[in-house]
Amino acid sequence: MKGLLVHWALACVQSVAVAQVVAVTPVSGVSAADSSDAVKAYLADARRVVDTAARAGAAWTGPRSGPRAQPGKRIALVNEDLRNGGILAVDEGVLEAAKVIGWSVKVFDSGGTLEGRKKMLADALASRPDGLIIFGGDAHALAPWLKPFADGGIPIVGWHVTAQAGPVPGTPVAMNVSTDPLEVARVTALAAIVQSGGHAGVVVFTDTNYELPMAKANAMAAVVRGCTGCTLLEVRDVPISRNAELMPGTTRELLARHGKRWTHALAINDIYFDYAAPVLTQAALPSNALSMLSAGDGSESAFLRIRKGTFQTGTVAEPLNLHGWQLVDEMNRLFAGEHVTGTVFPVHLVTAENIDADGGDRLVYDPANGYRDIYRRIWQRP
């Protein structure tokens, strides 16, 4: 990112710790010729970042050693909302890995509500698990309901439960498995800027109920604001749990308000586009009139839209099944009395050009890096 900031005609400062967007100040004393050269240099650097993220066949960067399988464990798996395709895909990865390592898993669905979270965590505790895995939600907000698990010596790991990957200070969550959300956001926004040649008109969709979506939205907004020829039209709050209800009307409203100025939609999750794309089709917009890019997950429907060229042009897909295996490995290390690995896998941008690689032919991002065999060897399982 350093090269981008050096060459760009505006300065965009972002605090990585909290993803806080701050003011952007124009650089004074820059001639028109110098400004044009700076823009060209910025776009070239941006393209390099995007092209790197879009490379297929990334090598394994995770652990190669660790404790053997701690068999016979009972795991409670508490999901924020199983209507979310990303959560469902990680669930499947956990179930696949648990079968290999020799664990039983009981699945709970909170349905995207506070009362649901409280009840499912209480039900999970009552099931007397050896370990708890939580998907989605906010680890800090859930801390009071996680405390009984910690008090009972039950280890906890999570997926997408805070704005940063790794251990979650101030909570009982030993490891938040995720790609780097700020890098995900940066690549998503830069892809829109590269596509537009530095003239994107952007609406960002987020969910202000959670720390992670807000961190990603703020990071995307910061990158767009740092582009002198781009326009951040607005950041729109649409709760993920109410997408089906709200996105069709929201999309129609934004089309009426912004018209042709709206060239790119950025969202913190592919699910927003599940309900926006039909509205765009009904409005008889050509498929290249609006480009949609998602900073997260890489759902089956997103792959289909990208493959067919139906408005969505990119998703920064996470290795969801791999993340399921990683969650099991991190939990196994805790059972064995060892530390978590803290592994964060590289960001990957799926586009029409690379969609057939790394599982794309099956409508998923499943890195061809041999992770299943590597974890089997670590656990000493056939």
C-alpha cells in the first residue's frame, strides 16, 4: 500500500486497529501534469495489488506440525445465522474435519437475533460440550454469555467474531479465524477503482450491528475517498438479517437517487447482491451498467453471477471449507494444551478470468494447496 499512497494525489490515513476513517486532505502545489502522472502511477500500483490477489494456486502458508488428534471430543457449533451462505460453508468444513479427527458436533442456529444468540449459547452450554465454536456475531458483545464456558474450562474459537484475525483480547475467544478483513476491503475497493480507470461512483453496503462489517465498510470507504476521480456516493446500512426484506427497495431508491453516477456497488457480504441483482434486471439495466464487488465470503450465487456476467464482477472469496478445518485444528491445539497458530491465509479475488481455478468449477473457493492432507498428517489421521 505504501506505493499507492506515495503516488496518489490525496492522502488517506487509516487506523488499522479500529479501521477508523479520518479526513483526507488534498496535496497542494501539484501541477496538472504531475497530478496526471501520479494518477497513472497509482492506478498501475493498484492493478498490481489486484492482480496479486487474483492469482490462482496460492501455496500453503499454514502450519505443518502440531499435536496429534485429541479424539472423542464433543463440540458445540453456534451460528449467527445459517441463512448466510458463508457461515453455512464454514459449518460444512468443520463437520468434514471433525469426522476426520474423530469428534461429534452439535449445530445451533441463532437466526440473526440477540435473543437467538442468548438462547443458543445457553442451549449449547447445557449440551455439556468439550469445546465451543462460534460463527459470526461480536465476541465482545457476546462476552457475558461466553463467560460460563470459560469458567467451565471449555475452550472457544470463532470465525468472523471481531475485526481482526487472531486471539481476541478481553474475551474468552482464543482465536478468530478469518482472512485479514482490512486487506479484503482494500482489495475490493481497489478492484472497483481499477475497473473504472479511477472514476468509480460507489455505494458501500454494510451492517452497523457488528464490528467486523463496519471495519470493512470504513476501510472500503477510505480507499474510495483516496481516489481523486472517484465518488463515494454513500455508505448504506442494511442489516444482513433483513436483506431479503430491505435490499429490493433500497436498490430501487439508490437507482432513482444516483442514476448513472452509481457505477460500483461494494458490500461486506455477497448476500446483499442476492437481492439487488434481480432489481437491476427488472429495471432493464445492461449487465455492465453497474459492477458489484463483495468484500467477503464467495457464495455459490456470487460465483454464478460472476460466471454469467450478471452485474457482479468480483468477490474476495474466503477459503471457507479450509477455515472450517483450521477451526478444528486450532481447537485441537487448545485441547492438547498448546497455543493457537494465529494463521491468516492470503486474500483471494475471484473474477471471471480466474473463476474456474481453485474449486471455482464447483462454485466455491477451495484452494488447491493440499490443506486436507496437511491437517491429516498433523493430526496423524488416515
